[in-house]
Amino acid sequence: MTLHNGQWTNWSSSVQCTPQRVFKPSSIGELAEMMQTYGHDGRHVRVVGAGHSFTPLVQTDDVLMSLERLQGVNAFDVERGTVTVRGGTWLKDLGDELFKRGVAQENLGDINVQSIAGAISTGTHGTGTAFGSLATQVESFTLVTADGSILECSPERNPDIFKAAQVSLGTLGMIAEVKLRVVPAKRLHFRSQRESLAQCLAHLDEYKHNNDHFEFYWFPYTKSVQTKFLNETSEPTSKSSLWGNFNKIVLENGVYWLLSECNRMLPKLSSTISNISALGVASVDEVNYSHLLFSTPRMVRFQEMEYNIPAEHFKTVLAEIEACVQRERFEVHFPVECRFVHADDIWLSSAYQRESAYIAVHMYQGMPYKAYFEQIEAIFRRYQGRPHWGKLHTQNAQSLSMLYPRWHDFRRIRNELDPKGIFLNSYLRELFDANIFFNTIPQAGLVGAALPLCYVIGFVVALLMANQYSEMSRELPSSGSAYTFVREGLGPRWGFLTGWIGLMAVALGAPYSFILMSANLQTLVYRWFGLNLHWSFWFVAATGIVFALCYTGIRQSLTIDLTFLIFEIGVCLILALIVLFHVGGQGGLTPAPFTTAVIPKGGDLSIGVVLAILSFIGFETAAALGEETRNPHCNIPRAVYGSMLVVGAFYILMAYTATIGYGVNNMATGYANDAAPFDTISRHFSGGVFVALIDLVGVFSFFGAALAIVNGGARILYAVGRDGLLPRWLAWTHPTRRRLLVP
């Protein structure tokens, strides 16, 4: 790794940064010692390998950590067929070292200039339906975390961390050493030729399954492809690879660079140059050792976007890409690369639990690529496409969470290992830190396992407030609720101010609930049915339904709200019983969460209590029905007290369930930063079906909140309009049904 005038630049020049410090440890101990220092000081650290990623994974203005001095093979176990190497070892050097020992990696990508740790962490892959990505070759690794701890991870030791860190973008720690599964050194028979796209697709299944490794390149604006086949063989190596080397170095790099430069200067020549490139595909037939044939030189630089799609959609997606290129007439001459990979079980692997096809599009360095990539990415996304982590894409935390079933499990592990975000830069923070799904309880970061204590105190305070509301409702039942109470007690001006505050709360609270519900619905519908409707669709639909219900009258709204509430409480109570019985059966129930002893260092109980009190807001909505219920002097106080008691007991129980279920020692870090903590608890104690029910609880909760807020706001408008402080038409009611005309 080199810096030019203090600036680091990646291979394609798409990312630059100027780190304050560059550190190159020469041992795992030195790396751990420096991370302990940086972690204590709160510095932000990114680790760099070869800089071959196109996304800003490495970008930092703080500490840039290079593993280039951590290279070489440390151990070789002949009997087990494993080799232990340092994380900074270049793939090319590793191939040479393994060959000396008579072994090889079972599969590689088409570039060998990356470090082994970087290639694993970004999900680098080759091709072959019987082979996974490079990360699937990992037997174990040594991870240096944000606080300088050294973790040994494998399927037996720290198994969750192992599955999370196999593909982790360097956000969990630094892979300082890795044990790889290897195979005896093998010779491959390599064939490359030009054929028609139609012929290639007609024989696609045969090519994929009857060859160890198969890939092809389609040239835009042509009907031609270059097919490549690699198969293990016992034949001797070719006597001379002069033609093969000439093809790789001169034709595929030298001549292609000249054509690319012509295209950059004269973009209108794109289709012509693509046709020339297709005609120039040479037929190659050679035998050599695998590490020499998997990779090819890449001297012509470019920008790249690559997506993984379910293999069954491959032909459809490629056809749409071809049609899009023809329709939009993009100025592109680089071929579209197509490869095929076996499914795996790595949490953030783009091949997670599905047989996969990878399609990559490229644009020559210096030519505009965003419009081209944007249109092609839209096609990928229609077919559940998952982006290659090291290639350009525009996905965010919300959209990615719909694509990776273990997304929230990964985030939980990341938060536990690096709660301060030492390994996050701005790009990664945006990629991983968006909170969606079931609302994370914010107090956990402040009070840790004392979350139930916050709700007990908050309940007592809220109960005192409910008592005041009940007494005022008993004496002065009114649709205006707090507005009317203040107006009668302190005068019209203070009443008007109170009314406006209430209306502003409605104006903010209702859209906020709609947005949360819409984001959840988008995620759930996509996950369950594969239908990706933008959140704005659900926002408009939910808004229309809520206002329609409010217009039809309070009885319908209350029926819907009560039905949803019964469902929510029922599901959560079942989950609570499952968790409490399970933990109790292991002797894990403890009164500690109701004490201050479990508050983390630097925590603040008072703020936690304030947040708990705010979560009880909503009980006062019943007071707004003072003019629409029978015997309001008795029924409204009963409703206020009743709702407060039910909600209070429910919150305290669920806070205790969350604390016990997640683990007393995990609340301040893991739970507080988990975007979907109840999903995590449900998955752990009751399985996937219950996770779906919990997700529905979240949707119903947001919908019910929005419905209650709009109904309450409509009654404030009615009361203020009736008093003449706002236009009187706001107080119009139906002449016979006595319902509000302005919901």
C-alpha cells in the first residue's frame, strides 16, 4: 500500500481519503496492542488490503490499518488438508506458496491481487455450481476486535461470530490469521472461444453442470459471447503457453486499452468497439495448474457493479439487460460478465441459501457510468438481487435487511463486538445503522438491564398524571381534553396555546407512525411474498384508511384499535410466557433488573425514566371522547385508569421479558443497538413463525397509534373551532349521525 502526498486511492480511483495515520503491524500481538489503544481513545480504524473494492469500505480520515506486513504461511496440516496463513497475504503469493507444498485453493476469482482477509470479508467468488465463495473455504480464523481482544472463531468456537465475520466488510474486527481448507494441487484444462449468445443460452444448463468452472462474457450491441471452461484433468501442462500469454497480455489488455481509450474520446463508437472486441475473441486451449489459470491480468481499469440473483432468474435478467442496453443506447463497450456459484450459509454472503448467478457490468475508467449502472441495478433489484459488497451499488440498510434473513443477527453481533463503532466509517454507518422494524427501546443504552425499573417508576408518575386527567374529565367532560381543561382554568389564551401544541403533536406524531408502519410493511411484504412495493405506497394507503375510519365515526375506529390491541397483547404475552418459562427453567430469573445495581457505568436513570414516562403518552386520548360516551363523568375516568393500568402492567412485563430474554449483560450494548430486538428474542426462543407475528404486532401498533392520534386531533380541532378560535366549519357534525365531518 502506498500513499501519494498523504492520500490513499483505490484501484479504480473511485475512492480517495487522507488518513491521519497509517499503521502497519508486523505481528498479531502488535495489532492487538494498537487496537486496544485506538479502542480506548475512541479512534476510528479501517483496514486496507489491496484496495480493489470499488465501494468506500476503506475510506477514513482517521487511522488506516494495513496488514501488508502480516503475510505468509504459518502452518500446514497435511492430514487435515488445511493451511494457516496471515491475513495480509496476497492471493497470488498464497497460490505460489501452496503450490510449493503440493496443494491449492479449490476455487479462486479472476483477480489474484487481493489480500486473503479482504477477499474473504467482501465475499469474493469465482465460478462453478459446485463451489462457493472464497469465504466457504475458511475453517477458522483469528479476529482482533475493537478493544484489542483476540478471538479464535470456528464452527465450534464462537460459532455465531464465525458466521457473521466470514463476510463482514471488516466491521467486526480484523482477520489477522485464517485457516483454509485446501485440495491437492490440480491441473485444469482451459478452453475459451467465441460463440453466439443464443447458442450459449440454449446450452446453459449443460455448460454449468458438465464443467467444473464455467463463465461467459456478453458483448453489448452484439449477439456474441466469449465462453470459458475449466475442468480438472490429468493431462500434462501445455508445452508452451505463449499464445495464451499473448492473448491475456497483448490482446485482452494492450489492444483492449487502446480500444477503450478511443471509446473514451469518442463515446459514440461504443457499439462499434464492442463488435470489434467480440470479433477479436481468440480461441485458447491450454492445460496448467489451477492457481495460474483461475486469475487473469487486469491492466485496463474500470468501474464495476455486480449483483447476485437467484439462478432460476438468470436468463430473464440477462434478456432485460440486453433490451435495456438496446433501448437506452448506453455508451458502453465493456462486456457483461456472467458466473455461477453454489449456495452457502454465511450470514452476509450474497449466495446465502440460494443457488446463484452473478452478473457484473463494467464501465471504462473515466467514462460516465452512473446512468448505466442505475438502470441495470433496477433490473437486478426486481429479481431479489443482492449486491457484491466490494462493487458499486445504491442499496441501504432498509433494502438490505429485506435481502438477508440474518441481517439483524449480524447487526447484533456487530454491536456487541464494536459498540463504539470503531470500525465504522460514514459509508458503513449508513449501511448498517438504520433502525427499522419493531421499535428499539432507547432507554437500554442509558440504563442497561435496569429497563424494567425505568418502567416501574415511569408507571407510577404516569399514574399520578392519569389521576389528574380523570378528575378533570369527571368535572368537565369535553372533546377538547387538555385544551378545554386549560382554557377553563387559565383562560382562552393559554387554552389556545395548549390546543396548538396538541395539534402540532398530531401533525408530527401521525406521519411518524405512518412512516414507521410503511417501512415495516414494505419489508414484510417483500420478505413474505417477494413483492417490493415502495414505502410511499403503504404510506398513502394507510393514510387513506385511517382518515376514512375517522370519518365513519368513533365506533369503527375503537373497534379496529381494540382488535389490534388484543392481538398485540396476546402475541406479546405468549412470547413473554415462553421466554420466562424457558429462562426460569434454567434458573435465570432474577430481580436484578428492578434495581440500580445493573445500570452501566456512565448510565443515567433519570433520562431513562423520562423516556419511559413519554412512552405512556396516549392514555389521555380517552378524555377526548367526553362528549360522545354515555355517563362520561364515570366512564371517562374508568377508561383513563383502565388503559393506564393495562398498558403499565404490559410495559413492565415486556421490559422484564426483553431484559431476561436478551440477557442482563447484553442490554447496554447488544439490545440497545439491535434494530429488531424482539425479532431476535422471538427467533431464539420460538422460531421463525413467531417472528412473523411479532413483526405484525409492530405494524398493528403503528397503525393503531396513528388512528388514535388522528381521532384525538380531530376532536381538538372540533373543540377549538366550536369556540371560534379557528374556523367554525371545523366543528361541523353530521346532522343525524352526530359524527365529525372533519376527521
